[in-house]
Amino acid sequence: MQASGETAARRAFDGLIKTLVFVAFSIMLSAALIGTLARYLTFLPTISWGEEVTRFAGIWSVFLVAGLSIRRGAHLSVDILTRLFPDRVKRGANLLVFALMLGFSLILVYYGIRISYDNLGQFSAALQWRMGIVYLCIPIGGALMAFEIALVLVHISRGGEPPSSVEGTVE
């Protein structure tokens, strides 16, 4: 699907997502390390916000990387039964599965926007961040997944294979 036909815009988009995930994961690890060290090294000041930053950064990194994981076939799948199907039935099953995944992703977008909006007035305990902003990871992640799933659906409907983690990318 994209190994040879990958565009500069697609590479830039992937680079942006990977950079954001790297930053979020680095923040998560740093906050967890600082919080742990401060607990055991008495000369360091304790931080009350470390657990919150760790949690928020971890959640954001998962939602951001979910779309790329779909494209690479990295999500858990059980295909022991569908491997036995004829190609036509296998393609139909794959289309159904990815259509259901698309529906779920769109539900994440819709309800994620509602949850974010409804919680704009709520603040986190330690950092006093607006929880509506923190919850934006849900619709953003849902939209990223929906985008990737739509591309996979088009690819499968044109006769291609679904993404496989064995190969790493959709060919």
C-alpha cells in the first residue's frame, strides 16, 4: 500500500506522530523516574505532580500511536480460523472486521469530543490542568485510527491484504 508509493506528506505525518509519541513517552519516563528518586533520596524535593504527568503522557502516547499500529498490523488479531477460509470469504471477513473497527473509532471521536467538552470545567488534582484538554487524546486518537482504517479498507476492497505485523507494512 505504501512502501513504494509513500508520499512526502505521509512521511512527514508519520514523523510528526512518532516525534509526539517519543516526547510523550520521554516525559512519562522522566516524571516516573523523578518521582521514584524523590521518594527514596531524601535530599530531593518530592513532587506531587509526577504521577499525573506519567499517567497523562502514557495515555496520550497510546492514543497517538494507535493509528500507526493499525497500518503496521501491530494490534492483536486472532486469525487461526480465518486462515482456513477461501480468499473471497477471507476478504469479506477482513472488510467486516475493519468496518467494525472504523465504527468503533468513530464512536471514540464522537464521545471523546463530548467528554472533552463536558470536562472543560474540571481540573486535575496536582497540575490543575483542564481535564477536557487532557481528554482530547480520545477523539484525536480515534480520528487517527479512523483515517488509517479507512485506508486499509480501501486497500482490502481493491484486492490487497490487510496489514500484518509479520511483514511490518501493507504491501
